[in-house]
Amino acid sequence: MRKIVIVGNGPSVLDETKGSLIDSYDVVIRINDYQTKGFEEHVGTKTDVWALETKTLSRWEEFKDRFDIPELWLLISNCFSESIEPVMKLAKSLREDMFISPIAKAHELRNKIAAHPSTGAYTIYTAMHQFHDPIHIIGFDHWQYEPKKEELNALGSYMAPWEELKHNAEKEKIWVDRLIEGGRLQRI
């Protein structure tokens, strides 16, 4: 059985020093424009899977150093059918073996949460379909954590206003809590 952890971008990851624990996992999954430099003792350095959505992919030049990560997952959740083809073409031109999650999976997840899923939720959902091992999570705050000022800069995109993203923090947290209660997820 493999040990799998998804490291979310919530500021709570800076509350404890779990970098070594995170790096001890067999599979470490990170999301979008995650940061490790300067935060190694908190979040570790290892990345086996980089899960990103289309907005992050469109800024691919900022992340050239990440294209040697063993697996890349493109999670398409907000493209209209006429705009999917150019996104897929760009993804395949950057890395031919990039996994592209079917848009139908995003619709399934949207129905489960009853709201537009965050990339973090979509990453959890994708990992549950890619792996049959238990999945651990850290840094999933559901926008309920009051970050310190220095954390705002450190964690980049974490602080985009929830309402602008059309996510529902409460519904997403309920969904994650149900997965934890059901034994499919565990917080570390």
C-alpha cells in the first residue's frame, strides 16, 4: 500500500514543521502555483504529481522548472467546449504524457459538492480515482483560517477571494469531512 499526500496551499501548513513527514510519503501531490522554497521545514520539497488548472497552465512560462516532475495532471473544470481544444493542444505540446482529466469528472464533482469545485477539491477527487490507496491531506483550510500577513505573500494564490472564484467553502468542507468520516481521506 502506497502512502499518498496532497499538500494544499492553505496557510495552516505553516503552523507546524511537517516537511520531513510530507517528503516521507510515496506520492506527494502539489497544486497550482504551490511554493516550497523557504518553507521546506513546513511543506517539504518532494513533488511527484503537480495538479494544475487551466489558468495556471496558461502561465506555463513561470513554471518551466516544474515540467520535469514525474506526473502532471491538468484539471479542466471551467472551459467551454469551444475553448477546450486549444488548452489540450497547449498541454500536449508542453508535455505529451500530461494527464488531462475529462471535463465530465469536473461536472460529477460539481454535482457532489453542489458548487464549483476548487482545484484542491478537484485534486482530491482525481487522486481518489487515480489511486486506490488511502489519501492524506494537509493545508486544506477551506478559507476558514486567518493568515498572518507574511503568509499572504508566501502562499501566492491562496488568498484570491473565495466569492470571486464562485466556490462554496462551506459545501466543499462538508464534502471533505464526509470523505474523512468515510475513511477515504485523513488529515495529517
